[in-house]
Amino acid sequence: MFAQPSAAALNHLLVQNGWAQPRLLRFAGKTVRFEIAPFSFAYVILSDGTLQATGSETSADAVLNIAPSLLPRLLAKDELAHAGIEGSGDAALLTEIFYLSRNLRWDMAEDLSRVTGDIAAERIVQTVDGTRKQLNDSVLHLSQAAAEYWTEERPLLAKPGQLAAFSASVETLRDDLARLALRVKRLSDTN
């Protein structure tokens, strides 16, 4: 159901990133299957470096099991999300897929320019990027302000230095109590 549209989208990315297709040429004829519960997508690598959807029951040279919870992190280019993907099969093919997943970039302005024209597309993309950056900066500044408020104004959180000092005090108190227990024991033994 989703295999054909997903193959078209992936091929569009491969064509936009001209360096990507030649990297897949050496794997022509091999099959890759992506297991994203409850779906399964299988693709055959064609001789021109593009992909063709095939039946998910087809024997695959490489299989990637991706938890659905990883998808947002992968789309956000979270490097740690790649560690959660389980792969099996052809190691060289898996390495190439991971490389492509980290480095393929969608040229939104190019696609948008077909509808709006080049200048408008660039301005729209710049506006979206600027808005995203402003939103990220706002979230960062809000979290920094909240952390400062909760450590300085209304101490709800402890600073690392305060935690270290508290830990040192607890250790000193523990050692003092151990010494006191020994003195009490010695005094009670002598009486």
C-alpha cells in the first residue's frame, strides 16, 4: 500500500542528491527490507541506483528493524537514534544504507520552486528555517531561564557544585560517625 509512494519519495531524494545513486550501483539487484511495525517495505536496487518496490515477503539481502518510536528522531537527524536500529544481512549494504540515511538531504526549495518560482521558493524556505531557528532559540532560552529560576530564585533544583558539597558533607559525617562508634565501643569495653 505504501511501498510504491515510499519508493518514489526515496528515488526523488536519490536523484536530488546526485552523489547517492552511484553509491548504490554496486548493490544493483540486491533487496533491502525495512520492518517498521506493523508495516514491511522491500525494495530492489536497480542498475541505475534507484529503488523499485517489491513484495515484503521477498527474500532480502539486508533487513532493518526500526521501532516506530525511532521515526521522529530519525527524521530530526538524531545520531543516537541510529543505534536503536537492528540490522541483519549484507554488512556492506547495511553500512551504505546507514550512510545514506545520515547524509541524504531534501532540497525543499527546488521542489517548491516548481510551484512558486525560484525566488519565492527561496524566501519561503528561508522564512521556515528562520522560524525554526527562532523557535529552537526560544525553547533554549526558556529552559535556561527556568533552570536559573529554579536554582536561584526558588531553589527547587540543586547546582552541581551544591550536590558535590552535600555529598562531601555526608561522607565526612559518615566517617565521623564511624569514628564515634569505635570510641563508644572502646569505652564500653573498658568498663
